[in-house]
Amino acid sequence: MSENQYTQAYSDGSFWDKVKGYAKAAGESVLEPALKLYYAASDPDTPVWAKGVIYGALGYFISPIDAIPDITPIIGYTDDLGVLVAAVATTAAHIKDEHAQRAKETLKQWFS
């Protein structure tokens, strides 16, 4: 799949299904950047180009087809993490403190 296909494959419902279904397996280190990106994409202040990058990364994260299957023990989410971290780095100027805080609060609710 190309980045554009991942962007088109993204939906809020699929994102939350993946996050909730695989939270424990993926762990906080994968979910934190995913949630930061999600909250940044939901912000009307985030520019369209950044939302495109974000939706491409989140589309890859929720896709059942990726470089390393998520069911592979230990390394299954490393490719997802790499894509998410790259998207965070690319769009960092548009990830506000409030997005990071919401991500942390969500993780605290799930993992506490």
C-alpha cells in the first residue's frame, strides 16, 4: 500500500477499534505517539498537509497489512512505531502540549 492508500483507509472507528483491541499488546510506547497524532489531527488548527501525514501514519497503524505482522511476538509493532515516530517528527510543530496531555491522560486511564 502507498501512503495515499493508507490515508484513504483511515477512519476514526478503525483507529479506536485497533487501539482498544490491541492496547495491552502494543503497549504505551506505541500508543502514545498514535494518540498524540490522533488528537493533533482532530484539531482544526492543524494544517491539511500535516493531517495528510498523520492520517497516512494512522492508516498504516490500523492496517492489517504491514511490514511486520502485529501478531509477531515482541517485534510485531516495531514497524508501526517507526512510522508513528516519523510522523510525529514530521508534524511536531503542530502537536500541541494539549495533544500530548490528552494522550497521556488516555493512557493513564487504560493502563492504571
